[in-house]
Amino acid sequence: MSQFISVFDMFKIGVGPSSSHTLGPWKAAQKWIFSLKELSVFQEIDGIRIDLFGSLARTGKGHATDYAILLGLSGADPEYIPVSNIETITSKIKSTNKLNFNNEREINFSVENIVFNKEFLPFHANGIKFRGFCKGKEIAVATYYSIGGGFVVQENNRLEDEIEITESNFPYPINRAFQLEEYCEKENVLISDIVLKNELELRSLEEIDFELNRIWETMLECAHIGCHTEGTLPGGLNVKRRAFSSHQKLIKDITYTNPKEWITAIRSTEVKFREILKWVSCFALAVNEVNASLGRVVTAPTNGSAGVIPAVLMYYLVIENHEADFRHIKKFLLTAGEIGSIFKKNATISAAMGGCQAEIGVSSAMAAAALTELLGGTPAQSLVAAEIAMEHHLGLTCDPIGGLVQVPCIERNAMGAIKAINAAEMALETNPKEVKVPLDKVIDTMWETAKDMHKNYKETSEGGLAINVGLADC
């Protein structure tokens, strides 16, 4: 059987702009420090060098990979660090050439010790090597790979964090979509019910509800911040934030004081078809503008695609069902998380491995399946919705201009959200028995497409828009 991937693996709270290029390297630094302590050499380290390889090197500057490493080595936690502290910590390291190693002791460190190597390591496009020195002698070295969605594995120990999913430790071991559908049919339950029963093998119901609510509140706060922040995004492209002005036009003069009141306020507006499209786009743009400015977001399944799922969930809450509450949010996240895990097990959620189809495509499929369940669809129709959403993202390249998660990434979240809603509506009118392409087949096709795709279109900024529209053009 394959590994168990929890909903809480798919939805990680962290800092933008990238789960693979920011959150992953940050977590890799934390893992390296943990390993140094296990080897009892942490106290001996007085010098550090970090080598970035492949996609991490080619777009690392634009994705704040160097910032992430500095923060990880400083002992900061991406889930809880006040985002206002990021610039303070990194600026102090740059100005003093000192690093407060794991927030425990100060050592000499220059940002020049982070080296960008364009060659690729064999295992994965996102390689990172940490080397620790004592009096000039190397005493510790480890290589990690950031494999997408904030997942990190160590070379020669690539299964270290995995839990095998078998009938002996989970009631419903799932690797492929057809297995999920079979369980639902046999038990006569929804996808979210199956997922919850598996999650209960690892956590109490109270813990599951608490963490899912925390994930949702982070998503909601992120969308709220994005809709209420104007200005220009950092990085040099001078991209103007659009969610602010779009939100102002849509919300008009309605008053509210917090994100939850904001939902009620939006529900009170008169919404026609064009306004629905504008609201969904506004939510998605808002989240990814926060992501692009090193704000706090939730991987869904990645940072670059973080706007699709909250935008579609907000659509359900403010347009489809004004009586919706946490029970609906919980079902949505459980179902979406399981669909994402099936993609990760059988293909990839890393743009550096599969292009943007692996991020926006997967997030759109996750959202489509979850929305279909909330709209009354059967489990089979939810899987049809996921298939439709991915089918129409196949081959989508990752070609960020300037290596920044801004153009075309932010707009793609809006498009992915709209496609997810459309896919759900189509699936609800579909007889699953008449479907020609099952979800498992489209996942296999997506992975084959990823392997065939030229490396220039896999988050290297060396193809597509990234070279046809440069920083000078912006």
C-alpha cells in the first residue's frame, strides 16, 4: 500500500510566496537543525554553507528562498511567526553578518553563504544541501528535497515522515480514486465521511475540528487582508494589488468590523451573475496577493495555488448557502484534502516537477470535488468534478515572470476557482456511469504530461512568459 497523507498535510499554515521554494526550504532548515542535535554536533557548528540546486536556484530569489533559509536557521516557525518580524530578522543578519542559530547562540554568517547552483540533482528539481563547519572543517552535511506543498524529504531517507496506510492501521486505505468511490458506495456515505474516519485513527474529533477551524480561519483572514490592502506587490514587477479596488466596488458602503461579519455583509449584497464572477475572482486574487507579499496563507495544496480553495469555499458560503456553518466548511476541507492526496500519491503537486497543472490544476480539482459534495452531489459526481477540472488544466506550464509568484500566478488562481465551480455544475448534471475519462486516468495523464514537459516550463523562469515578458517590459 501507499503512504497516508492527512488533510493536515495538504493544508499547512505558513508564509508565502511558495510552498516548495519558501516553506519547504524553511522546514528543511528546521529538520537539519534537529538532525544536528540528534548527532550532538549542534553546539560545535560555527560556520554554515547552503547550496540550492535546480528550480530552487533558478527562481529562488523571486520566491524568497534565501529569506526562508535565514528564518529557518534562526529558529522561527513559519506557522506562528508574526509576518512583521520577517524583515527585522533577515535585515539584522544581512547588516551584522551574524546568525542567531536556532535562536540559541550567535555564529558568524554571511548571506553569501547561500549559493545558487543552476544544475539539477537527480532525485528532484528542488534540492538543498546544508553543510556545517567547526573551525573550518566540515563536520555535518545533509541534502533535502522540497517536493511541493511544503513536503520535505531527506536524501537516502526519503520515507522518514511517512505513515503506511494499510487495512491494519486505517479503516479505509486509499491510494486511487476508484478505491475511494468503492468505499463510499459500500458504506453509503460521502467522501468527507470516509476521510474523517481515517483521520480519527490519528487524532481525536476535537483536535480535528480545532485544526480544521484554524485552517479555515487562516484562509478567511488571508482573504480579508487581501481585500482590504492596497498598494503594489514587492519584488520589482510593480504589480498593483487589484483585490482592494475590486472589493470596494462590490461591497459598496456596507459596514462590518471583522472577517466573520464580512461574510454576513457580503451575503446581504444583491449579487447577479457578473458579480458572482467578480466576487470569486476577488477572493482568489486577495489570497494570492497576500501570498506574494510574504503573508500568512494555507497551502491548498501549495502556496502558489492557495487562492482557489478559499475562493470556492467563500462562494459557497456567501452565494450558495447563507445558512452554511462549520459543518459545511469541515466537509469541504476533508473532501478537498483527500482529492489532493490522491494526486500527490500518483502524480505530483510540485510545479518544479509538473508545471502549473500540478498546482492550479490540482487545487481546482480539489475545490470542484468538495463543492460538488456540498451542492448535494454523490461521491461519484464529486470525482467526476475533479476529473473535469484537471482535464482542462492539463499541460499548464509554470513560467513566472522574474521568478516571482505574481504574473501569471495570481490570475491563474481566479481562473482555477471559476473552473472548479463550472466543473462542479457540470458534474451535478452528469451520470457518472456514462463518463469516458475516470479521475484516475486523468491523474495518470497529468503525470505523463509532467514527465514529457520541457524543464523550462517547470518553475525555472526560463520559458514561456518568463522570457517573452521580462522585468524590463513591466
